[in-house]
Amino acid sequence: MSAESAPQRNWRPILWGLPPVLVVLVIAVYPIIRVLTESTATPNGRGTGTWSQVLGSAAFRDALWRTVSIAACSTIGCLILGTFLAIVLAFVPFPGATVVGRLIDTVLTLPSFLITLAFTFLYGTAGAVNALISRITGGDGPALDFLTTPTGVILAEITFFTPFVVRPLLAAFAQLPREQLDVAASLGASPWRVLRQVVLPEAWPALAAGGSLVLLLTLNEFGIVLFTGAKGVITLPALIYTRGIVTFDLPGAAVLATVQVALSLTLYLGYRLIFAKVTGSARKER
């Protein structure tokens, strides 16, 4: 009886593993293979020349530079603002700190275009801030006109993605032994020195993990760029949309999508390595 049931037990893990493998193949692997296949299609006899034509174009270079620069600036802004907010929430008790933390967490559940709409209502040419400034100064034109520029996109991305830095930092600060802070303070160390020599060295893995995640997300962000109406801000996702949907250049869009996937996978692998280091160090401490 046991000899007959042994083969069945050996097959059961394989049978249970087939459905998730098929789901991954259909959802993730097949689209990537299809994009790679489409990028080598031969419309008008171009063949693999589509790659050289697309990658050698000024539009691709400008879009790549714009994508990387916006993602880098947004990530730096998120790291600065997120670190400040996390330090205040963790070490500077004030009334309503819990409510502020919950509001920051709520941003994680919202779609990115809602932040852009909020920016439009506040800082648009007909927004509340411009209306208030015009009422005070008596001017006719909008005093603030940055929403459709790269600056507007960066500020919107910083607003939306900062919680992705705050949350891991708060988790890292919660694991920091309070005895270290008390000992450093008792020895006469200033708050800035305690922060620089005690707090930040313990939190840098979480900061690196949060920054890597933000960089990955901002690199692929499309909704904020679209809803700001920044026609001059052409990123790689926006260029893929234009070539694939507007001009119906599917091979060219597939080439751009392949480059986007390669960048995303590279950053994702880096993020996973940092995350593994963070979790590994946390387990050792326990």
C-alpha cells in the first residue's frame, strides 16, 4: 500500500506546481517573448534594422535621458523627504503623529493620477493657488506655471512615491535599540551626531531598498506624465504609447518596450539583492 502511494505523493508537488507555472508563463513570459518577436518583425523589409533605426533616433535618446533624469531626481527627492518624515514620525513625538502616519500609508493605496489631478486643482493655471495669488496681487496671468514641465512631473512623483521610502524607514527605526540612543545622548552627543552616527548607519539598508523601489517605479511611471498634460515631457513609456497606439508602429514600440523591460529587470534585480540583505541582517539581529 505504501509502495503504491509513494509515486502518487511524488507526483503531487509537480501537479500542484503546474498551475502557478502556467499562470506565470501566460502572464509574464509570453508577453515578453511576444514583444521580443515583434521587435524583430520585418515591415517594409527593415528586419532587425528596426533596432538600429529606433535606438539611433534622437527621439529615443531624448526619451531615455528624460526618463532616467526624471526618475533619478524623483528618487533623490523621495529619499530626502521620506527620510525627514520618517525621522520626525519616529523620534519627534507630537499630537497627531499616528494620524499623519496613517495618511501617508493611505497614499500607497491611491492611483497615481489622483495625485496629478490634485496638483492640477491646486497648481494648475486655473488652480486654487494661482487664483489666490491673482486675487492678492491683482495679476491676470498665472503666477505658477510649472505643472506641464519636467519640474511638475518630478514634484508629482515625489508626492506620490515618498511613502515607499517612509514605510521601510519606519520599520527600520522601530528595530533600533533605544538603549543606543540613550547612551549616545548621555555621553553628550548632539541630536545631529546621534542621527548621523547611530540612526542612519542602522537604517541605510532600508533606505537603499526604498530608494531602489522608488527608482524602479518612477522609471516606469506613465500615468503622472500623461495626466499632467506635459506634451514636451516624453519619457520611454510615453514614447512607447505614442509609437504603439498613436502611430501604430508596433515593431518600433516593441524595441522601446524591450529596452524598458531590460532597464526594469536590471533595477529589480538590484532591488531584490538589497532587500535580501535587509531581511538577512534583520534575521541575524533577531
